[in-house]
Amino acid sequence: MKTRIISAVVLLPLLIYFVVSGGLWLKAGIGVLGLLGMYEFYQAFSKENIGLHIIGYAFAVFYMIFIEQVINGDNYFNIFVSLFLVVLLVYTVVRHDRTNALEGMTGFFGFFYAFFLLSHIYLIREYTYGKLFIWLVFIAAFGCDTGAYFAGITLGKHKLIPSLSPKKTIEGSIGGIITATLLALLYGIFIRRYYALEGVNILLLCGLTGFFGSFLAQIGDLAASAMKRLTGIKDFGKLIPGHGGVLDRFDSVILTAPAVYYSMLFLIEAQPY
């Protein structure tokens, strides 16, 4: 526990710095985190297939450099996904003696799980009012973790999914969702009091993202546990002392960030970028 706390104290200022800075600094930071996450994923599922890894990293770098154009272009994202898949299929055919279709799909999924979903942090920050609403990602994810922990140790009696995570309880899960939703609403009250934002129902956005974001944060955590059980590993990595790797620390954020971003798309009457 002591090591986890020390790591959090050291990393928290870095997280705040990159998020507050936005722009190129945040793009670079998310890019590095995403590549590290992909590395951890590939090491878990296809450790020896270096060629497949290189293809995944190359497309990830391209995606992050041109993320605004890829996301907002007419058909750029469709072209990107199609080209990525075609290249992986070509590779599995050319190197059929050393790889297979399953590993090719692993290369495809590794990018979308570890990199694409995480990149929504940058998309939120660069969207209208993103400087304010970016914090909902961490309020929902980390607020849920904290609420679930304390609710679990004080009230937990019924196991949630013991085959995936023996310590998680239904009471802890509910406590996490309630905690994250309340924190998000409190943050919404703060925003509404000090900032005049046009074209957005602040409390509705904060409440929805707090509720659904915390639910998805738990799904992300459990999904990561399922992957680790499948591959027989305890942690995806050892980069962060006391926490594991990037995917271990950000497994809840990976699904919470898209929830916040797409909620903003629907609930904010403005155009991105």
C-alpha cells in the first residue's frame, strides 16, 4: 500500500501537468502511454511476433500524429481502419509460417484497446469546454475505485464476479457508482457556479458521465482481469511500482474516457476543434 501511495503522489503532478497543458504535450504524453500499453498487451498475447508489433506501433504513431484529421475527416477513419486491417492480413499471409490469423487479430485489437480508447483523453481535452470536462474522466474512474474500495471493506458481503476478481463485491460496486456520480455532480455544481457555459446542461452531462463512466470503469477493470487470467499473468507490466503497468493503472480510464467524450458530442451544442 505504501508503494502505491508514493507512486500516486509522484505521478499525480505529471498527470495534472499534461492534462492542463493540452495540445502537443498531451498528445505526446497520451501517445507514449498508448504505445507502452500496446507493448504490454502484445507481450501478454503475442510476445514473439515482433513484425506484427511493429505494424501496430507504426499505425498507432500515424493515428496520433494526425488524430484530428483521422477523427473529423469525412472517411479518413474508415480508410485508416481498413488499411490497418489489410496490412495485418497481408502480413499474416506473407509470414504464415511464423504467425496466424489469431495473432493478426491480436495486433488489431491491441491498438484499439490500449491506444485508440485511451486517445479519447486527448479528444476530450481539445473539444469545446474540454479544459473543464476532462476531469470527469478521472473523477468517474478513480472516484469509483475509491468508493468501491471503502464500500467493499465496510459493507461488502456478496461477491460480484469471484472467478475474475475474488475481492470485488456487489456492495462495493454500487458504492463506487454512487461515489463517482455524487463527485461528478458536485464538480458540475462547481462548474455551473464559476463558469458560464452556453449550449450545455452541465449537471446532466456530469451526472450521466459520473454514472455510466463509473459503471464502465468497473467493466474495464474486470475485462483487464479476464485478459490477465487468460494469459496467466499477474500484471501487464511493472512500470509503475505498486500498480503494475500502464494497462493495470488505466484499465478503468480506458472505457471511461470514451464515455465522457461521446456524451460531450451528444450534449454540447458546439463543434469540435
